[in-house]
Amino acid sequence: MNRRVIDRVECAVAAALASLPLGARAGILGDRILIALSGGADSVALTHALHRLRGGGRDRPGYNLMAAHLNHRLRGDESDRDERFVRDLCEGMQIELVVEGAEKLVDSSNLEERARDLRYAFLRRTADRVGAHHVALAHHADDQAETVMLRLLRGSGAAGLAAMDETGPGRIVRPLLRLRREEILAYLEAIGATYVSDSSNLSPAIVRNRIRHELMPLIEREYAPRMSRRLVGLAREMRALDDYVSGEGRRELHRRLRAGERLDLAGFGDLHPALSSAMIREWLRERVGDLRRVYRTDIERISRLCAAGAPGSVLRLARGWRLRCEYGSAVLESAPVTSATPFAVELAREGVTEVDAAGFTIVARLLRPGDAGFRGDMSLAGAPPLEALFDADRIAGGLIVRGFRYGDRVRPLGMTGTRKIHDVFIDRKLPRERRATWPLVESAGEILWIPGMVRSRVALVTEATDKLLHLNAKPCANMENTSLLRI
């Protein structure tokens, strides 16, 4: 038995575990670690090392072990062989095992990505069910080098070149990340452990395999010996840089976030590009959940849009998200963009009128002198922004609630002449996509009222008013929170 090889691997694993809060929770053996066990050399080595170290030590608390295996069912008998091997291994080591079979992967588009998504979802689900505090993956230094090279080829920036960390995201830990593949194989030989091989790892159809078996050996042989180690060092340096810049980005983000998760764009163009990019990445991480399928070009496009700050500008992002600029702020949202449908609804003079297309309910009441709520003075200055008072006898025609039409004008109270409603919307900073559905109250072709914005000079309440029409516009509970100014 090669004691030096064994000590090298197990000391590296123990050092990685030392950074975790093991033993911080109640329990005889401390935390539970769930191992992602495929049956391949890397995960088998990790399982053996964790199993040998599990009892803890003088300066190291112990932990419970469990394993999880997902049978992707992509390689027929070979996939079933892997499952049998894993079951036998865990039975012999007395490690509790959770096994699940994947469905509908054979005909999936982008098979590699789909399989990875299913695998991580399985691990999260299993960790939740068994109460695992950490999920151990068997990525090693050669995997790290390949990831950095793959991301270089795809044009990743500093954040992408940071590649994988020993801890995170979430409960993930990678205790083998500082070890080379050759050290892992030597460890398995030293302890007399067997493993299975995945034939798909030799397929040239997979880009990572071509990098592993063709590109990296060529570079190290013809151009840059020890290139893999240099890439691992680059990842470590990029990780430290990204940790620092991301921290600054989070601080800037939290300084700028306003109610409703809106990002204040004041002075955005004056930020250093590294800081603004880091802030955007942290914003996406908080709102979307992760940065998968977010590329450097996406960050650059978002930065340009935020710097311009043009109200109504919309940028479509991956996974159904979009960025929308308002007046002096930006919003990240998953709501789909839909085209507005023209609407016109007859408004009852007494009772409730639902205006679904506008997202409002309008309640109308007719009041006479002596009724509760009747106000015989001009009474407009003190009216809430979503309420309006009219002399009912001066409204000759029926009342209609409709959407905005190009060319609409209103005769605002306190002004002479008319004003374009489009200009009113701009002054009130109403988002462009809400303009077509904002309710307008009309009678006989005249706009009487734009709830929350403008009351016209039509049918004013005076001391001679005998019958008063009171309108109260109530936004639906799920309507987007828009700043409404007083009339």
C-alpha cells in the first residue's frame, strides 16, 4: 500500500472539509454529506476517502454519509451495470444509497445539458428529502482545467473563467478539486478499490471529450507543457478576483435597489465598467436564481441599455426573462410581453364596472344634497388621485371606459386649450407598455378623466350642483405597481 499517495489524497479531502461548518448542528456524528456517486473512478475515490475520514479526528468533527445515484438509462446494459456496481459498493461500505432512473432523455435536444439539469435536480431533491447539509461532487483539477479551456473557447469573461469553486453554489462541495486525475487513480490502486468506466467519456461527439483527449494533450505536447496546471491557477486567480468584484457589485446593487425591486439608474453611466457588470450579474443572480445561459454579451447589452435609460426600452433575456427600462429605473421581470387589445366598456352611473383589459374596477355613486359623502364645494383639490367628482346633470351622454387611441386629447382642469394624452402619460412617467391599457373615461367623445392623472374641465362641481357623480377607480390586486400622482 502506497502510504504517501493515500495521505496526499485524504489530507486534501480533509483540508477541503475543514472549511465547512461540520459539527455545527446537533447530532452524534454532526452533519450529513450526500455523495453524488456515478461509479466512475472519481466518485468512487471520493466515496472511499470520505468513508475513511468520516469518524472525525482530533481537530476534525465527524459526519454521516449517504450516496445518490441517477441512472440516466442512456447506455443500455452499461447504465444498469453502473447501478449494480454502486449498489454493491454502498452495501459493502454500509452507506445508505438513493437510486433513481431518468426518463425521456434519449430523444432530448442538447442531451448533455438536459442530463446535467436532471442530475442536479435529483441531487437537490434527494438532499432535501434526507436532510443532507452538503452535496459532495467529485470534480478534480483536470476537470477544472477543461472547464476553463471550454469557457475560453466560448468567450467567457472573468466570472466564467473562475470556473468551479470548492464550495458552492448552495450546498455543493468539491473535496477533490485540488487533485489531479493521475493522483486519484493512484489512490484507488493504493487502496485496492475498483470502479467502472463510462464509454460515453470517449465519444468525440462531446466537446469536452475532444478537449480532454485531443486539444489539451496537443497544447501540452507542442506549445505549453503543464498547461492544465496553469489553467487551474488561472481559475484560482479569477475566483479571487471575482469574489472581490462580486462583493462590490452586491454592495452597489443594494444601494440602488428601490421598492418593487427596481434598479435606480441615476449615474449608472459613471460607474466603472467592471463594477456595473458585477452589479448586473448579482442582480440577475438574485432575481433569476443563477447565471446559467447568461453570457458576457448579455451583460454588455444590459449595461448599454441601463446607461441609455430610455423609458420603455425592453431587452429579452434567456429563460423567459426581460429587462425593462422605466423613468430613471430598470426592472427585471419574467412576465411575458403581450400586445394590448383595444377595449371600450360601458360605465354604469351607479354600481361596479369591471374593466378587465385595463386591470381596474370603477365604482360609481350618484349623490344628492344631504347624502353621506356629498360635497357641495369645488372639492377637487382634496380628492384622492384615483377618485373624481362630476356634476352628473352636466354629463349629457353615456359614459365609456376605453383605452388610449393615437391622437387623443384632453382639456385639463386649470389649463386653457387641450393637451395630448400621450404627453400626459410621458409627464406622469407611465411605462410605455401600460399606455394602451390605461383607462380613459369618456362621454360624447370628450375625455372626462384619466384616473390618477388628469381631470378635465367638463362637468365641474359648483355650489349649484344638485346631483354629484362620484367615480372611484380601483386597480386590481395583481396590477403592476405603478406610481400614480395626484390629480
